[in-house]
Amino acid sequence: MVKFLQQVIRWLFMRLENVFNIAFGEKLNPFYHLGTISFWQFWLLLVSGLYLYIFADTGVHDAFESVERITHDQWWAGGILRSIHRYATDGMILTMLLHMLRHFAYDRYRGFRSFSWLTGVALLWLIYIAGVNGFMLVWDKLAQFVVIATAEWFDVLPMFNGTLIRNFLYLESVNSRLFTLLAFVHIGAPLIVGFIMWVHVQRVPRAHINPPRDIALAVTLMYFVLAIAKPILSQGGEADMSVVPTNIEFDWFELPVLALVYVINPMHLWYWVIGLTAFLFVLPWLPPKRRGALAGETSITFHPDRKTVHARFGETLLDAGLRQAIDLPYECRNGGCGVCKCTVLQGRVDPGLYQPSALSASELAQGKVLLCCATALADVEIEYRAGQALATIQEYTARVARLERLAPDVMRVLLALPEGQGISFKAGQYINIILADGERRAFSFANAPHEPEFVELQIRLMPGGRFTTYVFEQMKEGDSLRFEGPIGDFTLRESSRPIVFVAGATGFAPVKSMVEDAFQRGLKREIYLYWGVRTLRDLYLPGLPEAWAREHPNFHFIPVLSEPTPADAWNGRTGLVHEAILEDFPELKEHEIYACGSVRMVEAIFPFLKKHGAEDGACFSDAFSVSARSLAFQPRQS
């Protein structure tokens, strides 16, 4: 039944959204901004409500009279703002309902999104409570109906048992304390709403809380025109408990439940309201569940920057990437514009639901999906167009200026660009070596940006590696190499936190670049380098970090050997590199962790470090994975 209902509602949304795409374009389609439009209407409610509160009174007779003065004596300000306040409340309820209905139809309320769904249900009821309460403050004939209907509905509950309505049988029963209470609720409820709205978007990475400027202006102008054309006025004069209110204009956006109090059994109405609320709260866990989805985390590798992140159950590729600081392209986040189109290189994904105009059937057959809709069903590799980030990536032809074997399996390669040509990069970035058939091999800059004379690479020989074997057996000084760059965002973040570098094998290369750049820029932050290798010979440049430690008091070098040989005569730290870190730092909170090495090393150490306080937003890595086609090492960031 749920699945059929989703299909019907989705069919309607698809066609409505397509019409609005034609009318307004994908970027300004209101259906793609329902959440932010709700936020904007809330801001309108706050601004107009604060102004009205300044002039409103809470006495028994003063309440109605003050609202009348606001409406008529200053119609050009208070009157317009009163109308905007009412219309924005109706509009917010409408957009919130559409927003929830759309997420239900597109099956975007489960797993990772269930938290936002639950807070959304709570927000909807709070807005209803604040809206109903607002009608009472006016104290006109409509307010009289709302008060009496609400009291009679609550009186059927055993806890009240008919006591509430006694307070409204006669006008003398109503006193100023009631209006003070109503005003308190009308102020307190929006404050709670604002807090929950903030909580509501916390699990949505880079969530926007305001719509595009054109939509915000259009919504504001619409309410202004409505306020002029059909102003909100008090109905039937001041409330009078001796007369039954008739001929009132009902508000079907905010008062639909009260309209049923006199139509069906009030207790049955309670059953329906409580049942519907409970159903909405448990809906994310009801069948049908998405087939093929993994209950645990999946690994997503994004190209061209080869950065690896972990996606939670039900989390889209876009949300997983944005949450972990990948600058992915996106616009509508609703499968309507196609800006986030990408290609699945390896693994399985659920493409999700989207407008056919954003992704054609032929594109889907070619392995293309939309980042904002697709979810990983297994570990996947994704290639996306980096947009403006790619504008700085250029292709170069360089000459091999020098080859120096640093260890039996590590070669330093210095590349010289043609005279007058240079490359601007950030410490920690890398380049792609372009092979004759167009395949690419990625290596990090080992030199700092202030040393642009050569591009220094530190290349480790991999058995069977196509390019690395060529470097060690055939490459000679004077040879030409094509490469593109700079690429990647594995760079030092601006902060005052101590830095902990974790390097494995040739993961020392980007660390060398970042440390030398830090010294050049005069960074005074404490820097710790843990270089983990198997044996002493794998520590191919030990003298360099030792010299840094002597020359810079804020730098500390800790080499760690996991399998030292007797010939090494090693008296330093042994074991796994993360164990050495945790011995020195039982608490890693307020530290930045930069890990450079194999994927196995990075995936092994981060869980341990995070258990000791390392924060998700302060852990960065440049991990190397073996290419399935070439067995050459390629950096991959996570």
C-alpha cells in the first residue's frame, strides 16, 4: 500500500515539476526549494511577529482593541505585517506539507534521512500549535470559535474531563491571565521551532536555509500583494461568550482539525491525530525497504581527485561527499537539473528517482547517475566533473632533470619545465603522469611551492607496475614526460591546532612538501611526524626530518619500524604506527590528523584514532591504492 501510494504521488510530482521546470527553469523551480522557502517564510513570521508584539496588548478587552488599532490606524505598516504574518503561516504549513510529501514520494525519508524526517514531523505540529494559538490572541469571533472548539476537544480527554470549557461559558470567566498565557505560548513555540529547524538541517551537509534570491523576493512580494489586495481583518467584532459566532471565514490551512470537532466524535478525532502522528514517526522503518541496500557503511572513491569517503546507510553520493569536504558540483539536490551528473567507474549504485530530463535512459545505460539521487549498494568508484576546480588543471610537458635512488625501491625524480614556464600548486597536491595510451599515474609533489625550479616526485617500485618499472629500468635523464595538475585538496587547513602527520612508506612525499611549506610560512603550530615503515632501509630519508627537528623547536620526528631486522640494530619505536601515536596522545581531541600512505594503513588507523578523540572534521588523508589494471600506485584521498 505504501509503495503504491508513493508511486501515485511521485507521478503527480514528476509532472508538476516538469511543468515548473519549463516555466521557471530548474534553478528556480519552487518544488526544488520547498525546504528553504519554508525557512524564508519563518523569517517573515519572526520579523512581522516582533513588530506586531510591540503594539499588541494582552488585556481582556485591550487585546481586540490593540489588534484593531494595528490593523486600521497604521494599515500601511501594522496592517500589512498582520496580513503577511497570517499568510506566511499558511504558506509555511503548505510548503512543509509538500516538502514532506515529496520526500515520502521519492523515498527520501529512510536511513540517513530519518532524523530529518522525524524532526520535520515535530516541526509541522509545532507550527500548527503556534498558528492556532495566534488566532486566539486576536480575540474576535473567529478566536472565540477556536478557543471553544479547542477546549471542547481537549475536554474529552480523561485528564481534563470537561473542566476547560467552564472557563469560557461566560465573558466574566475570561481574564487577562489567559492572554498572558497565550502570548507566552505564542512567543515560546516559535523559539522552539527555530531551534528544531536548526537541528533539522544538521545532518544535511552544506544545507541551505534560504532559497535563491529571486525566489525569496518573489515569495515576499506575493505576500505583500496579498496583504494589499485581501488584507486580514478581525471577524465579527470582539468575542462575546453570550453569542454563538456565525458566518466566520475559516482558515483551512491552520484549523482543519477544529473543523472536525463538531463533525465526528472528538475522542475518535484524538485517535486519528495520535495514530497519524505515530504512523509518521515510524514510517522510515516500515516496509517496503529499499532492495539491495547495505545496512552498514560503504566506501566511495571520487575521481579525478581520488578521494575516498564513507557513506552511511541511505546517504546519497552527494551528501556523503559534501559531508566529508569534497567540493562536488550540485544545484537543485532534487534530481531535476543534472548539474551533479557523474559516471560509475566501478561498483553498484541505486540511481534513485529523478526527472528524466536530468538523466536520460541512454546515459543511465552508460553508467551515469546523479550524485544527489544515487546511493551506493557496495564500494564504488565515481568520476565527476569538477567544474571550476578543473579550470586550474593544465597539461605540461617536462624533462627528466635528475634521477636519484633514495632506497632500493624508491626513486627521486626531478622534472624540469621549459624555461619561463612554471606550475603553481599547494603543498599536499599531486599530478597525473599521462602515459602514451592516455592512462594516468598519480604522484604527490614532494617539493614545497616556494621551490618551483623542479617538480620533485618520490616513486616507489611496485612489482609488475607498468610505469614504476619503466622509471627504475628504462627512464633516463633528458626523457620527456607529460603530466597534468595540480590536483587534490589534501592541504593544510588554517587553524591553530597541533598537527599530527602519519606517513607510511612514500607517503612521506606530500608530508615533506607540507612541512617545508609550513616552515617557509612561519607556522608556529606544534607538528608531529610519525613515519611508519617495515625496516630501517624503508626509512629512505631519515636525515631530513631529523634536521627539521634540530632547526625547528615546534617539529617532532618519531620514526616507527613494524618489522625491524637484527641487522637494523634499531633502538627506536617499534610496532604499528597508530599504537605509537596513541601512546603519546591518549586524547586526540583538538588535533588535526593528516595520514599519507596505503588505503589499508589509513583505514586501519583512523578508527583507532577516532576512538581516542580524533574528530571527523579534523582527519584528512592521502591514501594510495593499487590500480586494478596496471598495479601502479595512485593517491586516493579520504
